[in-house]
Amino acid sequence: MPVVPGRERCSEDLEAATRDAHLTRGLGRAYGDAALPAPGDLRVACSRLADRILAFDSTTGILTAEAGLSLDALYKTFLPRGFFTPVTPGTRYVTLGGMVAADVHGKNHHRDGCFGRHVLSLTMRVGDGRIVTCSPVEHADLFHATVGGMGLTGHLLEVTFRLTQVPSPWIYQETARVANIDQFIESLKSAAADWPMTMGWIDCVSRGKAMGRGVLYRGRWAERDEAPPAFPALHDPIPVPLMMPNVLLGRLTVRAFNELYYWFPWKARAVVHPRSFFYPLDVAGDWHRLYGSRGFIQYQCVLPASGGHQAARRFLDVVTKGGGASFLCVIKDCGPEGNGMLSFPRPGISIALDLAMRGDTQQLVDRMNEQVIAEGGRIYLAKDALTRREHFRAMEPRLDAFLEVRRRWDPGGLIRSAQSVRLFGW
């Protein structure tokens, strides 16, 4: 990630920190440039010190907290009390403000939708300096543009949402190998009827009959009589002290890793730690060093259900022909579209993969985006780093309505990011 000039204001008083700021960032874990200021914007607010819990009702699960509260802190505070976030992304190192801005989704999207579905209200500072509370019924245009709006409609100060009560803090998981992408999509669809959480790892190097082979994970919260008596504590991440050589990211290395992963003797049924189920990459600190000095990007798209199995096969064909070797390629079943104006998921199949940065990575992303456009799909802004403006506009018919709301609440164009300038021009 490039070094960007700017002055970051970190304060427990987020209202003060956001005055005249162009952008608010939380833990700075965005994969692309969504948490970086636009060129020339020097004032950035940081929310990570504004992390207080303001109110909680244990009878309803309704929680109000400052936008800087992290999912890690929420796990440690509420999971021992039998409550958990209704939707979690693949890392706990994200703030509530970031979860709203990206309208994050998880392994339970087919059942519970995006995070924004569970948000009751937001308090934010808009572009003209006012502090505004919005909800699905109060300033509804602002609310729906903010959910999934990548922090471009105002500075999030407080979030009110409903936690979910869980029977135990452990996960009951079933695992199965799947032979190819066609079987994978069928397996995800059939699992969705009985399992609240599903996802899969797929081998995006293999071609032919084995294209899209992988491992399917089905999960639910374990009942009390199934779970270990101890609480699943979170330990410090294992450090990755050295930058790995770039040569380790070649196609042969990835093929060998994928072969081992596919044939690993997975337990068919087990009660597992929620960290390994929800946050496997959080086990390693600075895990990005595994991708070498050139770094990596993550790319995620959703292919609509109307395209059937062949849509996923056509997309994977572009990836494999383009040399998009990846250790991590995740497939998920998506349910109904979120209520945010730019929310990512829609009914269909989501595919996410890590790509090591190379000289031809931009060209590969261009080809993947062109295929996504041809299939009627779209990309996830929270994972975007290289999408071109014309490609995003071609895949996002909701963009003009979003920009209209953004102009209404920020007519001076104060709030923007490097990503918004790249994709929207401001």
C-alpha cells in the first residue's frame, strides 16, 4: 500500500476529530484505497479511539456504540454473555463504522443478509458539518446511501444495531470435498436449506473436469450440550517476521498448496473454535508478508443466479487462463440484495480470491471485470483496488441514484477518498 501524505486525527472525541475532515478511517485494514485520502486531502479522522459502548439492552440485544468499536472487542465483551454480531466478515479487525460502510456480509448471507439489515440507526456528521441521526424511516435516503456507501456520505459517529443471542460460543461444523464447480454450486444451494452458515474453498488453478473443486464448510452455533465447557479465548496472532520471497507465489507453488489443501484429512464433523471458522487469517499477524514485497490485492465479485453454473465456470476460465493463481479462493451462496444503495451481494454466487501483484495484474482484473459485466454481476468495493471507472459504471446501475444522495448531503464535495476519486471522479 502506498504512503499517502496526510494528517490523521485520532481522538476519543470523534465529533471533534471529524470537523473539516475529508474522510474517517477505522483500523485501516481496507484491501484497496477506500481508507486512503484523495490526492491533496490532508485531514483524515481516525475512529479507533472512539470505541465506547453507550447502551445495551440484554432483553432485546440492541447495542449502541461508537463507530470505532472493533469486532474484536465486541467478541471479547459479548460472546461470553451469549451474544454475537448478527453478521461477521472474515476478520475481527474491523470497526462498526467499517462494517456499516462496507455493509459487510458473511457465511450466513443466504439466511441473515448483510450487516445493514440489522442496523437500526446511525449518528453521523454530514458534509455541511451537521450532526444527523438517520434510520430506515428518518432521513431514509441518507441511511440507505450510507449502508454500503464506503464512508462517502458522512462521518459515522455512533451505530445502533441488534446483536444475536447464541446457544454457545462454539461452532458445529461439517466438511466435505467437492469434485468441481458444478457440484459446488449444487452443494451450496442444498446446504443453504438446512445450514445457517455455508462457504467453500475452491482450487482456482485446476482446469477441465476438476475446475472449481474444493472443500465445502457447513456450520451452525453448537448447542450447549455439544460445546466444550471452556470459553474459546482469542490469543495473540502468530507473527510472520519476514517478507516471503516473491518466487513462492508462482503457479507451481500454488498448485502444490492447493493439492495438499484439497486432500488434507478434514474431519467430517467437529465442534470448532469460532476463530478458525470465521477468522482463519487472523491467526497470523501481518499475514500479508506471505505475499512478498510486491504485495497482493483481493478481488470479489457476485455472479447472478440467472447465469447458472456456467457463469461461475466462465469466470473461473478467465482467472485460470490469465494465470490468476491463488492460495485463497472462497465461494459463497448469496441471498437477497441488501438495503444499502451500493450493497454488494445479490442472489447468486460470490467468488473472492487473493492475487499477488505482478506486471499483468491490472490486465487480469480488467478481463475479470469484463466477464463480470457480461454476466450481469458486480464487484465488492471493500475489496477493490484496481477497477477502472468505466467498468464500475457498467456493472452498477444504482450508481447515479447513490451519487445524487451524496451530493444532496455533501454539496461541497468535502468527503471523499482515493477510491471515490478513482471510481467516481470525486
